[in-house]
Amino acid sequence: MTRATRISVLVLLGPALTGGAVVRAQDSQFGIRGPGTPGRWESVRSRSTGGAFGPFDPLSALTEAGLADVPQLTATAMQSASYRDAEIAGTITALRGTRFPLLNVAGRVHRRLAIAAGFTTYLDRSWDVTLRDSVALRGTLERYTDEVTSDGSIADLRLAAASRLSRRLAIGAGLHLLAGSTRETAERRFDDTTFHTVQQLAEVRYSGMGVSGSLLLGVAPGLSVIGWARADNRLRATVADTTSAETDLPRMAGGGMLFSPSASVRFGGSVAWRGWARAGAGAFDTWSWSAGAEIGGGRMPFRFGVRGGQLPFGPGATAPTEFAAAAGTGRAFAQGRALLDAGVERLERRGGGLTERVWTALVGLTVRP
Amino acid sequence: MMARRAALIGGVLLAVACVERVSAPGACPSFCPSGQIQIVDTVLTSIIARDSAFRGYVTEPHAPLMLAADLPGIVDGRPIFRIKGFGPTFVLSATDTGAILGADSARLRLTVARRDTGAHNLSLRFYRLPSTIDSTTTFTDLTGPFTDSLVKTVNIDTLLALPGRKDTLTGDSVVVDTVNHVLVLNLKLDSTAGRYVGPTDSGTAAYGVRVSADSLASIALTKSTLSWQWYLRVDSAGMPVARTPALRGAAFASFVFDPPPPPPDSTLAVGGVPSARSILRVAFPRFIRDSSQIIRGTLTLVPAAPVRGAPSDSFVVEAHTVFTDVGAKSPIIVDATRTDTTVVRIGVSDTVRIEVTNLLQFWASDTTRATTLVLRAEQEAASFSLIRFYPSLAQAFRPALRITFVRRFPFGAP
């Protein structure tokens, strides 16, 4: 077994070995009342720069045009572990989760054409809410404990293609299939056991489609800009072959800038708009931004960045907000055929009286066999 | 170098190793799912119909207990039993048979399975009855013997008060079984009371029991543990010899009582002797059966009269469903998980409520089942207790079902 093969095996088995072989991203209490918590479509390298390099990263699933410069067959996967404190009304609940939010394979099929396939998390729907309350039944106040859970997510399966039309211009397009399922349960236990426990469960399946396109322009040596847009149709939820809900999905658009004054220094920035307000009541259009840098072009660069913006779902009249700072590094192995990226992110979300503070550890493996 | 790399990779993987804890207290409605568990509580008054009562499932000879009671205005119950004899001769050895000359004495072992501890001066009186008693014997048939054939009287309270619970003069004793909560009476009958009449009756003896007390005289005697011991005198080549044959159980054990049970009418009778059952057909609503989860179901029944029986004989009414509904002989499903019960107290006329959640859930889970309820006493013919409910014909007091159910949770909704 060659070194590269060993590393390839590690890429594929790593998440499973650590028990994280579930296609989900970082979840949030803000997503409970909406369709879910939107995932982040960036690789570890881009996440470590706050997402600023995301539009230009061929191994992130945000845009397609960047694929045009993929030199060879490349595969990447990432895993994240989140430690989340949710604080509401002075009560802090510690939550944890391990996710496997990204797998992407890209390669060149023609001198001017590169394609990519993979998946990332579109919406995470994993949560477990417990509630203590009472209800008047048969003339008596009956106390009960509710537990409503959802376990699963909706994945974005992407098939993308990109072409460099000239030295300065590359374009890309992608087709997105949204698919996933959640196992949902609703349970109510009465203190008075004369009332039997309510236990209902369902397997909810989701489906939808989307298309995207992007354009990468080399403005000047070391300076590139990118624009992208995406439109998704409707997310259909079915329970036992019956449609239980249909949610309009957002149109999105964004852009970014990458400045490389030298081979070992890169600065990036991006901005994105997502029209989630069409998803229904309690949903908002969002703006997000990010800025970051990568310093050191050797075998172990240092990356850092910040990002901020809004969350699409939350109570109240305004969208919740979030701010994060991230840092990370990478290490090349096997003569550059394998890359191990690691990062850490500190995130804070606020809105509707809820504050979430999250530490997220990120690990990504990339192989170029 | 390889070890360092392996340690690095291992450390990174360990940092993101599987951890999962997603349960959080709900801060509703802001951070709770929009869908809620919806509970509906409804009283269905017209879904029970075609109800009727039948009597005779367990009769006195087939009851596990013999009921004795002396409750003026309520019931006078008298156990009767017959002990089979050995005939006129007795086998002394393989080659020798001798005529039974008589009995020196006999010993009767009786188990009092149930008594009212509030009854004082509880006494049993034993009467010799004709050896021809059987299942057709009535209370009236035995009026004479129960008047003039008294052979023995035992005061249980006196016996219990004696040292060692043993009367050295009469040879009677009593054992208090605190585990099974019964009294075991060991009674000696002398040669007069325990007379062995070999030539005419083949040694068969029959006795009847009357109970008395200052008040609340009501007991139940276990049939299966009744035993009789003869102490015989047998002629062995002209010499009388004593023989103690094997214990005998009752060849026939039953009880007679007065007044007889009321004749069947339109009310829904449950219990009594012979035991009565009531059958109720339920038109189980589809909207509940098919798309809801039942969390509580209560059958409400209004007694047509105060519950009849001995004050101490509160009894359990069971609600069963049936394998198939063929009327009075519908085979009931005897399964603890599909049986619902309630305790009915004597003398009360309050509405009786039976939690039938298990049965309703069973019907909801298997829609091919007949939605028929059978009400019966848990121990049929084990007490005189009888309750009669208004039937569905009585519009104002008809049986009803109160059902609490949960609608389907809106899974998949944002």
C-alpha cells in the first residue's frame, strides 16, 4: 500500500472511526422553529479563514468557478466537533455534537473542463427539546413532561462543472439535489400514570432541487474577484408518502475578493445574501460577511479570519446575529499528496433572548492521489 | 518521524471524536417546534349499543368457594358438601376384608378463605343432610335438615382466643395462615356427629353449614382444601380393630341460598350467583381509531340500584374484549394486558368508572377485532355481590365512553 493510498483510506475512514459518519453540520437552537440550521459549505481551510476563502476554494461547495483551476483529482472530507453553551433567561445548557459536514471530489476531465461531486449539509435538523408544563384534563390540572426530538439533516448533493475560458475568466455551474431524512419523535409523560404516555414517531423525508452558477475574474495579477448566485426551489417534507410541508427555499447571491501580494500571503473577503424570508413566518433574509488571511506558503501555513452576519430563523421582528473568529493551519504529507487541515472556531449567536457560544474543532483531510 | 505523525493524526481525530448531547430545556414558544402535542378529551354517549346481560356462566357447584352468610334482608347462604364413604366393608389386608362397624370419630378440615373481621362471635353450625344432595338441591329442599339435624357448633372467635388456638375438650383447633390470609379449621366430629352409616349409605355422609355472628355473618369456604378423615372400627375375624383410611375430599360441594337471584331484565347485571356477565357493543369511532393515539379511556356506568351483597364483599369488575362476538358465549380474551378492572363497593350507587385504555388501544392496534366489551366479576360466583347498570335503552343513564386521545403530531412541519 503506497503512502498516498494509506492516506486516501484515512480520508474515507477517518470520520467513521471517530463515530462521526453522519452528514450533518453544526446545529443551533435557532433552527428549531424554522426548517433547520443552515450548514456552512466550506472546507476546513476556508472555515479557518472565517469563510473568506470559501468562494475561491475548489474544495468548498460554495461556488463552482474555482474548480476550473483544480490541477488533478482531489478529494476532501471534514469533520467537526462543537461544544455549545445555550443561554436563555440565565440558564445555560451545555450541548455537544459531532458532524461530518463535507465530502467533495473534484478532478479535471478535459483541458478546459473540471467537474466535482460531493455533498454538504444544507439544513441541520438535530435537536431535542424537553418541556415541563401542565394541562387541564377532566377537570384536573395534569402535569407532564414533553420531549420532542429530531435527528437528521438535509444534504446538498452537488454535481458541478467549471471551465476556464481565458487566463482571466472562469465560469462554473452546479446542480443541487437536496435530500435527507429525520427521525422525529414526540413524547409526553404525565405524572398521573392513569394517562398513558404519548409516543409518536415518524421518519420524515425531504427533497428539493437547486441550481447555481459562478464567475471568477482575474482583475490583476494576484487579485481575483468572484460572483455567484444560486436558486433552490421548494423543500418538500413527506411522512409516509404524504407531503406534510413545503417550504420555499431561498435565492442566494454573493461575491468575494482574493488578494495575493506574494506566494505566501493571501487575503480574502466575501459577502453573501440569502433570501430566506420566503421560507415563511419567522424567517429573514440574511447578509453575511467574512474576512481572513493565510500566511505562509510552506508546508504549514497559518490561517485566521472573522465572519459575521445574520441567522435566517429566530423569534422576534429581527434576525438573530452571529459573529465568529477562526484560526487554523494545515500540514502536507506524502510529498504534498495529502493535506491535513485543522482549525478552531469561536462563535457567538444572539437573538430573541438566546445566546449561543460555540467552540468548534475542525479537521479536514485532502488527498491528491 | 512516523510515530510523531501518527500521534498528530490521532490527536486531531481524538479532538473531534464522537460526542453527542442535544437535549435542552425548551424555551417555548420561541425556541420550540411549532408543532405541539394536541390532546382531545371527549365523552361519547351514543357509541355503546346492543347491550345485554346473561346469567349462568359459573354456578354454585362450579364455584371455587362455598358461600355462607346470614344477612337478614340480603341473603342466607349455606354451604353443603358430600363425602363419599368406603361402603359396608373395609380392606384390612390383601387377603382380609372386614365389615365396617362404625366410626369412632371423624375430622373435618375446612379453610375459611374470606371473612369479615368486623364480625364478632362468628360461629359455624353443622347439620347432617341427606346423602342425596346434588346440584339440583335447592334451599327449600333442605329447610328441614337445616332445622332439626344440628350435629356440631363451633365458635371461631372463641377458638381463636384459646391458648394455642386449640380446644382440648372438643378437639377442635384453628390455624391462622398469615401468608395466605386464611383460617384453617380442624374440627373433630364424635361418633354421633360423624356417624358412619355403611350398610344403607355406603358410608357417604353429607353436611351443611350455617354461619352466624352478632352481625356481618358472611364467610367463604374453599372447596378444594376441604378434607375429611374417618376413624373407623372394622370387624377383623370377630375382633373390632381401628383403622384410619386415607383422607377424603368432597365428592360434591356447593351452597344454597335465599332469596334466589332476581330474574334477568333489561339492566346490565355483573356478578352474583350464578354469575352474570354483560356484553356491550362499541361503535369505535374511526377518526379516533385510525389517526389518533388513545391515552385514556374510561367506561362510565350508572348503577340501576345499589350494589347488592355482603358488606365485606366488595368485588372487582373486569372489562374484557372478545376473540369474536357470538353473543352470550363470546370467548373472552383473558390477558392481563388487555383487561381493565375497577373495584365495586357494596351498597353504593355512584357511577362506576372502569379505565378501559388497554382495551381501546388494543382495538386501535388491531382493527379486525370485534369491538365488544364483556363485563364480569373477577372471581365469578365467589360472592353474592351483584351490580346492575342501566342499559343503553335508558337514554339519561346509558353507558358512555370518555376518551382522551392525541392527534397525529405534525411531523415535518417547520
